Amino acid sequence: LFTSLLPATKGQKANLFVQPWQKFVLGSLFGWVSRSDGARRYRTAYVQVARKNGKSTLAAAIALYCLAADGENGPEVYTAATTRDQARIVFDAALGMVRRCPAMAKALRLDAQKRGIFHGPSLGKLIPLSADARTLEGLDTHCAIIDELHVHPTREVWDVITSSTGARRQPLPVQPDQCLRKPVKHRRSPAPVSSRPP
């Protein structure tokens, strides 16, 4: 429901058209919760789809929901990629949604230099980051959109951001990625086996 009420930032439609695959992703992430405490079952998401299927738009909607409607105190929501310009693709989609929706524009504050979106009642923030892992220490991440994982030279950014979610009740790192023919080479591999005889 939240996503379908967001304004479209590109094309002719007034509101976002949520495709069936996007409904499946959103339903799996936000609809599958524990009966005892209401916490989400899934705490990470890897969403791999072909280009031009709305993955950045979906990621922006997830980021806005985690910022303003997830019930988290002081949510820190980040968009990260190999460069700050790449990280701004998802951030700018979220920014456009806020600007085109009067209710959201009233509830959220935009930084004068467009460096962040802030939610006063929860003391939350949505900020784009560059992929320099050395500058990412000290985060307290509630949600992170780590875009185009396959072009990251190492897994450092993923490791630093996911390790910063430890204090959160139900963190959500999301990796929107393209369908590729070749696998990502920097995935963690098993420990090397010694060739020496026992």
C-alpha cells in the first residue's frame, strides 16, 4: 500500500505502478513477520533483475519506508555504490518522490544542499554514501541500499555496512543488482585447502 501511494518520478503515471515481481519482493520483506513480536523474518535482500525494470525505484521506496514508516527510532538509511554519483541514483529517486508528494514533503525535511532527507518524529535520516569503506565506520545502519554489487571491486562496503546493523532490531541491507552472465568474483570463498600430506 505504501509503495502504490508514492508518486512516479518518471513517465506518464501519477503514482507508481507496482509490478507483480515487486509485490512479491515487498510482501516477502515486509509482510512475513513474527507473530510474537512483529519483527521481519528476512533481514537481508538480494534483488536481481534485468536492467530498466524499476529496481532503483523499488529500492527508493524501500528506503523511504524504512526512514519514515518502519517504527524504528533514529533510523539511519543509506544508499551506497562504487561512487557517490551512483549512490545518488536511488537517493535522487527517493528525493523526487518526496518532492512530488505534498504529504511526504510536509513530513520529511530536505537538506538545503540535497545531501539528505530527514524525518523529524523518528530522528531518522536518508543519506547517499560513497564506497570508501574507510569513511563508513561509526554507522548505525537500519536500512542500506547497496547498489550494483557486481561492480564493487571488493566486498568491504558490504561487510562494513552489514556489521554496522548489530544494534538494530530488524535491519535491512538490500542489494539491487542486474542479471549477469558472470558471477561476482569477490564473494567469500571457502578457506584454502592445504596441499601438504598429513
